[in-house]
Amino acid sequence: METDILSIQNVSKYFPGVRALSDIVLSIQKGEVHVLVGENGAGKSTLIKIICGIYSPDSGKMFLDGEPYTPRTTREAMDRGIRVVYQEFNLLSYLSIAENIFFDRLPRNGMLVDRKKLFRDAAETMRRVGLDADPWTPVELLGVAQMQLVEIAKALSSKCGVLILDEPTATLSPGEISRLFEIIETEKKQGLTVIYISHRLKEIYEIGDRITVLRNGELVGTKKTAEIDVPQIVSMMVGRQMDAEYPFMDSPTPADEPLLEVKGLRIASSPHEISFRLKKGEILGISGLVGSRRTETVRAIFGADKKLGGSVLLEGRQLDVASPKDAVREGICLLTEDRKSQGLVLDMSVEANISLAALNKFSRFGLIDKKAERGASERIAGELAVKTPSMIQLTRNLSGGNQQKVVLAKWILRDAKVLIFDEPTRGIDVGAKYEIYLLLWRLLAEGKGIMIVSSDLNELIGICHRIVVFSGGAVSGEVLRPDFEQERILKYAYRVSDEGGHAE
Ligand SMILES: Nc1ncnc2c1ncn2[C@@H]1O[C@H](COP(=O)(O)OP(=O)(O)OP(=O)(O)O)[C@@H](O)[C@H]1O
Ligand SMILES: [Mg+2]
């Protein structure tokens, strides 16, 4: 007989105007990988936060290892062996990887931190999760994928019976995802139980033993993964059938004129010159492994990082972009991959966040036309199906995926010629993604050009006209839609460049 490690009995949780969880009954078996899925705002993260002591349930009970379990703080949950890697990172960016992993229990040698032991222990844990870096590297220098691995290392480095992963693969590339799955398999054999939240339904079959679907705060059902297919999961999630994930047929054909030309661009972290073009009405995918300098390149185009050489032309005119402000004035927008630090003001309302970037659009003689602002924000929030009790709700209180939609709305509303999105649909559920793609195509029809950096290769293949592949800080290949094949793209992504070394 299987034994339950965690049993959740009739748990409910309410927020003002929101029923986040309603009467949830769920048992997690020891040593299983239990996948939790559901649309944005379904209640997944809330359930996790209850399990790890951040929220207490309004009603219901929990049992851990057969004992009553009522964690009042995350510390209490951790002491009982519950560890979480959150959707948003919790790292101290100015500290090193090693200090972050052992933050609350630095090895001591008398009064001082035992740096040798810290280094050794950190290196060992990092190896366990396949994080290839110097343990003294400050976390702020890492990309999101590496930060993710630091979080996992941190969780596994102490007592851990149940590891909860809230969308762990959202920004990992295929190689890293398989490595993560190997880590999970290995740890599972040692008796680890995993609760796994993901919006990537296909990977559930690689890793999950059972799956639970939440919808609107209710538990729709729990199934063995072997006994359910993707369309069934989707219809449980969204309550209707969905035929295609990527409605590419609706996409307009790009014009032949180049909109944006990047010529011999030099960035600080690569010895190579980077050149490519974006056409009017085109969605250009930027693919590559984590660390292949995709993000650095788009940041340089946007003026967020320094350009060391080369030029950027918009509609044939050479731009002089020294800061994001210049870029925005020229009509180039960048939606960054890290919404928390760069995209959103969490303590402002949904409405304010959306209209922030487009304020000049709503101001006349220096006065803000509140009505127009509200109308436009509401319309776009509706189109993206942002789940919120009202437009004046603080953005902080929205679910992860809905915060991401707010970031998107903010940039879409703005009059830009070139929209660059770094991981735009990270954490967004299948149904909402579909709406977003349709919206992107509408923007194309207005003559805009869109660049998408995404680590989800299926997504790039699904929605782009063309894909440029980066490796080791250089453009290593370009693939046109008729030739889109996962393998071909990956081959370019793994191509070793002459001077830059392997893209890692
Ligand atoms: N602190 C809070 N205050 C008010 N409402 C909240 C709070 N936390 C969550 N909610 C609401 O509860 C609902 C469930 O949110 P939750 O974060 O659990 O969703 P989720 O399933 O994790 O979604 P996602 O896939 O977008 O991460 C949402 O409607 C959200 O807006
Ligand atoms: Mg969530």
C-alpha cells in the first residue's frame, strides 16, 4: 500500500473578493512526483503557500507523516522537511552562490565563517544540481536559469522530505530541463517527494506520477499521468476543448522591408560581432541556450547595456540609443525576463502599472485623461484575461501568471514599432497564451515587428516566422519557418563557436 506523506483535508482560503481555494482534499504519496496544474489564478501557489506556512488556511486540516501539521511560519515548515523553490526568486543578489545556498547556516570556525568548508559544501551541492560556476560568483551576475539552480541547491542542501517546485522549468533550456529531471529522478530514488507546478503540459509525462488539476480554487480531479492525455488535462483546466496550442495560420506574412537592422553589434560579454534583421510584420524568435547572450544582446539594442561597437538601424536610419529612455523614444520596447525587478511596480494598482509606460498617450496639456487611461487599461486587461477582482487591486496580490499578463499589457498598449519580449509567456497558462499570440499577430498587422527570446522551443516553433539561434555570444544559425525542426535549431544552439567557447 502506498503511504501518504502529506494529507490535505478540506482546506479553504479566501482573500478580499477572491475565493482562492475551496474545500481542497488531496493526498500526496511518499516518493511520488505529484504535478499540480491549473490556469493562472487557479490557486496553485496559494496551496503551496499554505503547505509551507506562509498562509494559514481559513478552514481545513493538514497531516504530515501522519501527524497534525499546522505550520505557522516557513521556518516551522522547513523544520518538518518542507522546502520550496518559488515562482519568484528569493535570493540575495549581492551575495555569492555559496552564501545564498547556506545563508541560514554558514559553517563557522570560531567566530569566523569557515570559507574553505563553505566553498567545498557549496561546490558539492552545486554539482548535485549541475550548476557549473564558481561558488563565489555573486548571484546578481547569474541568469534566471542559474538562479533557479541556486534555489534548488539551497532547498536540497538541508533536511528535505517534500520538495515543492513552482514552475521550475519556465526559463530553462532543453538541456537544463533534462538535467533537472535527472536530479529529480535521482532524489526520488532516495525517497524524496516532489510537488511540481508547471504550465508545460508535455513535460508532466516525463516527470509526473500523478497529476491534480485546480480550477478557480477548486480541485477538479487527481489522475495517474499514465491514465490521462494532454487534451483531457487541458479541458479539465479550462473547462472547454482547445484544438491548437499555436494558431499560426492566423499570422500575417511579413513585409520585405527590414524594420530593425543590427549590424556588427559588440557587447561586453562576447568577442563576436552580432548581426541580424527584423522585418516589418515579422515575429523573429531568438533561440539559444541559457548563457548564449540572447538577453545581453536585446538589452544592448534597448540601451540597457553598453554597446561596444556596431550599429542599430530602425527603418534604415541609424539610431543613437544610449539608454532605455532613448530606445523607448525611438519606438523600441523591451519586456524583460525578470518582471519583479524590471517590469512591475508591485505596490501600484493593475491599472497604474498598465498605463505607466503609455502615460503620454493619455495626457493632454500635462493632464492625464483618467477616463481614457482607465478605458484603455481595462480593454487590454480584458483581452488578456487578467484575473483580478478590480483594476485597482494591487499588482502584488495577483497570481504569478496574471502579473506577467500585466507586464505584457503595459508594453502592448504603448506605441512601439519594435517590441522585444524576453520570455513573454513564462508562467502563463495554455489558454491565456493562445490569446496572447492572437494579440501579437494583431500588432503585426499594424506593421510592427516583434522579437521573442524564449527558452520554450515549442513556442518559438509554434509562433515565429523565422528563428535566429545564438551560441556563445554569436549568431550561430538562422532557420526559416518551413525548416523549423527542433533538432536543427538545437544543433545550432550547441554549436561551439571558435573563440567564445561552448555556450553555457
Ligand atoms: N495575497 C493575496 N491577496 C489577494 N488575492 C490573492 C493573494 N494571493 C493570491 N490571490 C488571488 O488568489 C487567486 C489564486 O492565486 P494563485 O497565486 O494561487 O494562483 P496560481 O494558480 O498560482 O496562478 P499562476 O499560474 O498565475 O501562478 C488569484 O485570483 C489571486 O489573485
Ligand atoms: Mg502561481
